[in-house]
Amino acid sequence: MTDQREQGVPGRVVVGVDGSDPSRTALRWAVRYAERTGGTVEALNAWDFPHFHGSLGWLPPPSSDEAALRTRALEELEEAVRETVGARPPVGVHSEVRYGTAAGVLIDASRGAELLVVGARGLGGFSGLLLGSVSQHCVQHAACPVLVIRHTDADDDDGAGDGA
């Protein structure tokens, strides 16, 4: 398989965005990287049904619930992208939500990507861990190189984050 760079095709940078500060730092980094390399950014978020849908355990949701969950996830993703990189980022940023677990969605999207960028910690889990379960799973199973961005308090101050 010929490398996309050899063909002059800009690389696709996939970034997981769940609205958390580490994911926003990862998005800023991905946009700066894509700007410097002539690539594009695919900002992804996953949506899933709540664990106990229905009053007596899991029941298949009505199709309107599915549409509402997907729409809400997309609105939250687009808002996070807009707040993080502005309404007119310097590179193409495509926002998309997909059904499934966060790790599964990101690993699937890593196929054919130049790079997968994730924050070290997301919205869930235990804040004391150095690496969250999603980022850990991506590092172990992605089909492309993975960059795990560690969010620091300094990232909140100036928005610069880590340099690319």
C-alpha cells in the first residue's frame, strides 16, 4: 500500500471529542498538526443507549429516542468543536457522531487515518488514573499511530496546550 504522503494526499487526523477538557486540548493539538501538515481533522464522538432503557430493564427504544440521542450527541460535539477551535478553523474539521462505544468508534475510524489523537482522560472513570480506558484501548488496538494528549492546568490558562 502506497503512503498517502507519497501521493501528495493530505492526511486525515481523527480526534475523539467528548467535551472534556483533555479532549478539547487534543482537538486543538490535532487542528494545529493538520494545519502544519496540510491534513484534515475528523472530530468524533460516540453515542449509545443508556444501560437501563425502560422501567423493567433494557427494552428496545422507540426510534424517536434513537434520533434524539444521536441529535443531542451531534449538537454537543459541534458545540465543543466551535468553542474549542472557533467557527472557522484554519483546516477542514468534520464533526461526526457514530453509534457504539467510544473506543470502538475511534478504533474503527483509525483505519486509513494518518493519526488518532485522544485525551488521556475523558468524562468518565477515575480521575487519578494516568490513562483512561478509552485511550488505553485505542493505544492497544488502533490501526494507525495514536497520540495521547495529557491535559494540564496551563492548557486552561492560555489555550496553547502542547506544541505540535
